[in-house]
Amino acid sequence: MDAHYTFEIDRPRSLVRITMSGLFSLADIEAFLADRAKAHAELRCLPNQHLTLNDVRGMKIQHQEVVAAFQAMLAAPEYRSRRLAFVAGPTLAKSQLMRALSGRDAQCFEDVASAERWLFAPDA
């Protein structure tokens, strides 16, 4: 598989910035989960008070078991963000993302600037 991902932590803004691309296997997701735990340990805010921006424009169409694993990952309460924004292109991968997000209060955008405006807007 050609999965690739990065985590970037912006401590002052309590932001976890993730970029994901390629085709993921279940083993790739396990590695992602371990790296996510390390990234979250770098945050200085209280649990679940961080913001997450995940750029998935480079993601390929995923196998159904991988989509199910992503859905389970997004449901993990210990990593739930205060706000969750995705940047996705207008592809079938976006429809898979929306299916994986069912039940989550998250937004999907076509560009990073729009996602950041929403993430950093004052809470309603």
C-alpha cells in the first residue's frame, strides 16, 4: 500500500494538523493510531479541547474494511476534538469520508483556508 500521513502540532492554537494520502491497509491504520497518540501527547490543552484539521485531498478510494476502521477511529472519545475539519476534493473518497463521519460533528471543506476560518471562529 502507499499510505502516507503526517502530524503537525501547533501548541499555541491547540491544533492538530494531519495530512493523509494514498491507499491505507489495516496495518497502516494501526501505525496511524500509535502516531496519533504520540502527537496528542504533545498538546498542552485539556483533553478534547484541541482542534483538528485533516487534509485528505490525496486519499485514494479505500477498501470497505478500512473505511470501517476509520469510522471506529473517529468515534474514539479520548481523541475527540472540540472541532474537526476535513479538507477533501470532490471525489468518491469524499463520499467515503462523509460515510465515516456519520454521527460526528465535523465539517468538510475544499480548501485549507475555509477549514481554518471555521475551526478558529468563536464558538456559537
